[in-house]
Amino acid sequence: MSSIQTTHSTQSLIQLEQLCKSYSLQDVHGQTITTQVLYHINLTIHQGEFVAIMGHSGSGKSTLMNILGCLDTPTSGSYWLSGKNVAALSSNELAQIRNRNIGFVFQGFNLLKRMTALDNVATPLLYAGISRSKSRKQALEFLRHTGLEDFAMHQPNQLSGGQQQRVAISRALINHPSLILADEPTGNLDSQTSNDIMQLFEKLNRDQGITIVLVTHEDDIAAYAKRLIHLKDGHVTIDKNNTEVTALHETF
Amino acid sequence: MNLSAIFGEALRALRQNRLRTGLTMLGMIIGVAAVVLMLSIGQGARTKINETIAAMGSNLLLVVPGATSSGGFSFGSGSVRTLTINDANAIAELSSIRSTAPVTSGTVQLNYAAKNWSTLITGTTPEYFDVGNWAMESGTAFTESEVRSAARVVVLGSITAKSLFGDEEPVGKTVRITNRPFLVVGVLMAKGQSLTGRDQDDNVFVPISTSERQITGNQFPGSIRYMLVQGASAEEMDLAEIEITQLLRQRHRIPNGKDNDFTVRNLTAIADVATDAAKVMSIVLGAIASVSLLVGGIGIMNIMLVSVTERTREIGIRMAIGANQRAILTQFLLEAMMICIMGGLIGLLIGIGGAWLVSQVADMLIVITLGMIGLAFLFSSAVGIFFGFYPAQKAASLKPVDALRYE
């Protein structure tokens, strides 16, 4: 492990070193209470990996996900993303990384309400400085890939959960990110739709080499990943290759 | 994200909440409309007064016979006749004085053809038209020699001319004044009301000598009702007043310690008071209207704060997909500014419409200047920036993770 901490291999997309996260809250008496959520996490994820982060609620997996997504900052330790020290970046640079390098897929879809599927997918491009007409054209292309072309002008509340998640995935992909972060992406979906969505992730990982980090507490969802990381009370307890599932898939 | 894209996002957000946007805008509309209306009324009053003052003539002093008090009794000025034409001529010689015009007056009956008209008659000298800033519609004023010879010539006020002659040209015609024929030599340009509200255009003017000998008669020959005095310059008005007082006391042989038997009034000073009053009025009106604009601004801030709280999750999503703080700040600021500017424009139109309505209904002069429109526009965008900045700042400074987690 010590060798990992000192060298920053160019292939490693994500490298966490002694990463800690704690929250300070004030209780009703005005006393500050510090809760530590993540303890000295060391983790390396390479380009092209498909990783599932597992754990019970309260294990710190969502916090880890937020830090990986540059939505939150670590209390101590360092996070290298594509060789860049995230702690040293300004909020503008973090916004740019979220825009260009990371695609988010959430449990609750998190589409912008009262906005068409097309505009939802196009919005990251707008924030990247691309014109509205160009963005829409490109967004339509991405919706076509996920089979939602006919629903381009529908608003999120007119779409099924699975369709919404496909829109969200299209949105995550539109800026060609190197990393997709999916936080319980199937949590609100039935099992059939969940399998469809997971197969989509698997395809993206296999065909386009996109790194996927998935947070889930369901074993059958995690089974799609090639690497499993278990978190418990803020510590990494298991980090292994998903041999059985790999083997399972090889039988097909 | 470029500005036009953010503009589009802001516009979309406003459209999504039409009722709220409309109601918020209403505060702005009322504020701007009130400011425009009040400013235009104030400006109208000032313009009206300035016109009247300009028509009156500049650097005017009015000298009327009679003291304000004498031996314990108070007399109205003009109630005794102590001023004469010679006084007027003597005053005209003073260095601080440009010219003087003695005036006698009365009421007469005029006839032309079958028409009758009863009006005021003013006996004076040619200087009167110059001092009083009268312009001729047609013809000329009577001359110095016509005054000396007490010629039967008359200058008509515009209303009198209209009443007697209709569309006919009066100059060269003969009217009868108390049954004596008078040749019309000139017609005056209309001037409107004086500062005191008297119609100045229903009047006829004849040489002072003619008036005294042939029309009104005079109990005390040579005495006049009042004289108009025009000072040489605005700076010397106080000096002129003092010199007139000294000269008249000397001419009237008033011993030291006794009161004047005449009164000198500075008309310019009266005009200044009227101008100041109009100025104060427009400032007060503008200030009152500004309060409603302020209230509208606070309404916008209130709504924007609610909107930021309500859309915390949206802000989080936008940040997650790449919006930086500047993009969020700009969007919310633009939303506030668009409410203000659109409200301002609608308010401006309503204000102009209201001003027109007031001018029609109340018969008031309403003046809308380009500066006023610019001011309303500037003010409403300033309100948008001022009251929109804090909520926008609040939205932009949210931490992405907290905003996303917000329920």
C-alpha cells in the first residue's frame, strides 16, 4: 500500500490517500459535535474499471461518493483525480471537473422539473459554453442512443422511472466524461428496469471504456460490477474482484 | 455558460411561475408608474409656471400708490392715487432702471358692427408691451407720438379681438369704445393666465393720454393706477428698489420717519417663490412615489429568497452537472432584473397613459421628458440588481452537496 501512496500512476483515475471526512454540527446547547464518517480511506481506481461500493446505510458510502464527485471536500487526506489534487482546486475548477470529467446518475433521477428531456440532456453542454441549438442537436443524438428519441419533448413527470433514469444517463454521458458516478441508480426502479439500466452501464463500461463507480446496497445490482468495495463504519473492509459474477457472465 | 444561455434559463424559470412572476412584477409596475406619473405632474407644473413667468417679462417691479398703513390705519395699496406719469418718467431716468410703463385702467364697452363686448381697458405707453413681454399677433403697438397726441388708436388682446371680429382681420378696422371711434393698430399674441390666475388676453390697450381724457376720465389728472418697472439687470433689482423708494420719497416730499405713500413689489421675487414651490412639490411627489418603488423592490427580494429556498435542489442539480457559482448568481440576478425591467417598462407605459388621462381629465399640463423615461428604466434595473443580489448570492454560495440533499 505504501507504494500506492507515493506514486501517482497515470492510469489511475482516482487515488485516495488517507482520506478522512468528519462533520461538525452544533447541538441544541450550542456545543460542537464532530462526527467522523470516513476514516483514512486509501483507494485506487483505474481508468476503465467498473466498481461497486457497498455498505449499509451510515457506512459512509454516499459521503465517499459525494467526495469522488467533487460535490464535497475531504476533511483531511488527499484525492487525486486524473493526476490533479482536488483539494487544491477552486470552486470554479471543481464545477468544470463536474461538468467535463464526471457524469452523475442519482437514485431520484434529479432531472430538472418542467424542462423537456431534451433540454435536461442539453444543459451540461450549455454550462460548457456550447450554444443552445448545438447542445440540443447533440442531446437528441444521445437520446436516440438510449432509445428515447420519441420522448425528447416530454417533461420528466410524463416519463416512467426507467425512462427518466435513461434521460439522466444520457445527461451524464453528454460531455463524454471519463467517470460515471451512480448513487443507487436502481433504487427507485422495479427489477426488470433495474436490470435494463445495469446492462446499459455494463455496455458503456465494456464498449466505451467509461469508468463506472456504483453505490448500492443490493447484491444483485453490485453483481454487475467487476470490483466490489465494502464500506463499514467509514472503513474499507473488503476490496476484491468480483470473480463469481465475472465467471457467471463468461458462461454467456 | 454564456450570457444568452443563462438568460434563456432565467426566462424559462420566470415562465414556469407565471402568476408569481406577474404579482411580483405588479409591485414594480405600480412603483414605476407612480414615479413617472408624479414626476410628469411635477414637471408639468414647473413648466407651466416657467412659461407664465417668461410671459410676464423679466426683472419686473410693480409700483403701486398708497401705503400699507398711514397714521394707524391700514389702506390697501392702490387705494389712493399718489403716483403720476411724471413719477414714472423720473424713475425711467434712474441708472438701475431699463424702462417704465405707467398704467391706468377701467372697464369699457366695445362695439364692432353688431357685436358688443365689455372688457378691461388699459391706458399706458408703448413701453408697456416691451416691459410686459407682449408680442404682436398682427399690426404694431401705438407710438410715443400717438401718446402725446392722445390719438384714438387701440391694441386688442387676443380674446377681445376674437370676440369682436371672429375670423376677420381687426387691424385697420374701427371699433367704438364708449361710442367713440378707435382705429385698431395691433392685436396681441395670446399669453394665457397670469400667476394669479387672471386671464390676460381679454383686454384692450390705448395710449394713457387718450384713456384719461376721452374714456375713463380722471379725478386727479396725471395720476396713474400703477406702474410697471423693468430693472436693468437681475443683479441690480435690490438697488433698483432702493433707488425708486428714495426718488419717490424725495419727489413726494415725505419727511424722514413718515411712511411711504407707495409700495414697491418685486414680481421676480414672487415668481421665484412660485418656482420654488413647484420644485418642492415635484420633489415631494417623486419621493412619495419612490416609496412604492422601494416596496416593490423589497417584494422582489422576498420572492427571490423564497424562490432560492424552493429551488435549492434545482440549484444542487445544476451545480452537479457543471454550473459554477457565477452561472447560478447570474441566473438569479437576471431573473430579478428581468422582473424589474419588464415591470419597469410596463409601469412606464401605464405611467405615461395615466399622465395623459390626468391631463385630459384635470386639464393639467403634463410633461414627460426623455430623462424621466431613462430615470425610470435606470431606477428599475438598479432596484433589480440591489434587491436581487442578496438572494442570488445566497443561491450561488450553496454547497453542491447540501443543495442536492435538500428536500
